[in-house]
Amino acid sequence: MIRKIFLFTIISLALILSACAPAATSNGDMPMNNDNSGMTDGTPTPGSMMMDNPEAAHMMEPITAPNVQPATETEGGQLLEYREENGVKVFELTTKAVQWEILDGVTVTAFTYNGTVPGPMIRVTEGDQVRIIVKNELPDPTTIHWHGVEVPNAMDGVPGVTQDPIQPGETFTYEFTAKPAGTFMYHSHYEGDVQVGAGLYAPFIIDPKEPDANPPVVDKTLMISEWRMIDGQTFAAMPMGGMEPNYFTINGKSFPATETITVKKGDLVRLRFIAIGQFIHPMHLHGVPFKIVATDGHPVPEAAQLTKDTVSVAPGERYDIEFVATETGQWMLHCHILHHTTNDNVEPGGLMLMIEVVE
């Protein structure tokens, strides 16, 4: 009886092992999986993840548009002119794709407002009636969201919720009262992961009705973003495996192509940080501390203003900082995530600029 039980156990184990063993191939190797579903141990490969996730596969595609021409302007964020109609300030924007140079010899395919990255700055006074006429010359639909601005619901720019997307070739008009005063921005809200990453963003500044008693001598707006370039092609810069950004820009330029800000010793300087990308950037100023005077467009009471030399600016956030230029020389402003101060992993680059203090 014991012998029969032992033989039965041995036979059962042999059958189990045989069923679990991989099938042999003609050359004696382990079988390869040719259906793109992943590794033989069930671990998904990047290709299989793309096939299982069509949205991710879409995001992996390079940004393209037909007949993309080089940009005719070289600086983004410049003040947008307007005309006045019956007391309303009327601005015109055209969304279009251009070849935008972020660095000498490095050009990206960008989606833009009026052909620049960032798009032109809209600057008005609190209480102004504003009308923005948007013509879409992109190959895809789009909308504009007025980030932080208090607009009527129908003007909020959320496709399928507050408006239909603006189709290629169509025009849409936004109209609202500019409020409150502060540092804001406007950006695409249609496939934002792609369109914002491709350059559809710009500053929107609303000045207070009552001018500052002690206005800054220098007032600069700095929009911070990221790009992903592979073999000369632009991809939406998103934090997914293998797609981390390799270029970083301030106002559409990477160091050393970033602007040098020249100020005089004793000047009060205001810098408006606007983070439009998808990564946090701790911005650090050399040589002098600063005060945080506004956050997300809202002033900080003087008694609550922090004195710092580094401020972390998260996606969508705005910080206004002020300092007095006390020492002459060239002082660096940069992100303190040091990979963000590289150009395709080569330092120095990326999120750096110089503040030159002169007598």
C-alpha cells in the first residue's frame, strides 16, 4: 500500500512539472514571444504597454503639422497690441505651428499663439473690458483657458463643458472683465498634455487700478517649461517612462540663449515666475535674498511675506518675488534640480539666466 502511494506521488509530480515546463523550440532555446504582448514571464515591454494603452501610444507620437515654417520672431512673451472698440480692448490671437529655436542649433516643432513661445503677453488694468478673438490655424481643435482669471463660465475654455472646441480654420471670441489684479496666464485646455507641452501658453498680467506706491524699476515675467527632443523630433514632455524632458526653457529659451536681465545697483526688481510645464522647479537666486510678494496672482500682506533665496514653483503656480539689487556683478538664477540646468544632459543649460547688476 505504501509503495502504491509513493509511486502515485512520483507520477503526479512528474505530470505537474511537465505541464509547467516551457515548450521546446527547434534550436533548443526558450520560446520568444512574437505577439508584442510582453516578455515570456508576463512583464510588459514598452511596446506592449503602448499597444495596451492607445492613449499612451498617441502621446508617444512626435508633434507634427503640415507645412511648418520657421518662426519669424525670436522672442516670446512680448506685449500684445490691442485696438479699442466702444471701450472694449480687443486683442487678436492666431494659433499656428512654427519651427521655434530654443537654443542655437536646437529647433522644436511648436504650437504657438501668434508664432512665439510663450505667446504674446496680454497686459491690462483691473476692470478693463477685454475681447480676445482667436483664429485656429492648427491641424487640431483647441480652446483657451484663462488660468486664474475670474471669467464667466462660458468663457472658461473647457472643451465639451463650457464650449465646443475651436476647429481648424474656425474663430472663437472670448470676452470678460479683467479681474482680479495679479499674475496669470492663458493656455490651451484641449489635449493639454500635448498642446501646452508644445508651446500653447502665454502670460496674462492684470495691473491694479491703483498703481503701486513703490513700483519696481524692473518687472520681468518668466514662464518655465520643458521639452522632449528625440532625433530632431519634438514630443510632448510628460513624466512617463522614457519620455522625461531633456530640454528646459525660460520664456521659450534654454541657457545660454536665455535673456540676461540687466539692472542697476539699488533697483527694486520684481520677477514673476509662472510654471506651465509638468515638473516642480525650485528657483534659486544667487547673491541676494528675495521676498515673496504675491502667490497665484494674490498679494501677500507685508507682515506675512517670507524672505527666501529659493522658491519651488509647481505646475500652474505663480510667484511674484522682489529684491533690491545690492551688489554689482553677474548673479545666476536657476532651478536647483540640477538635471534641469542641462541641455540634453550637457551642463550648463536649461533653466538658468544671468542677472547683471551694474553701477
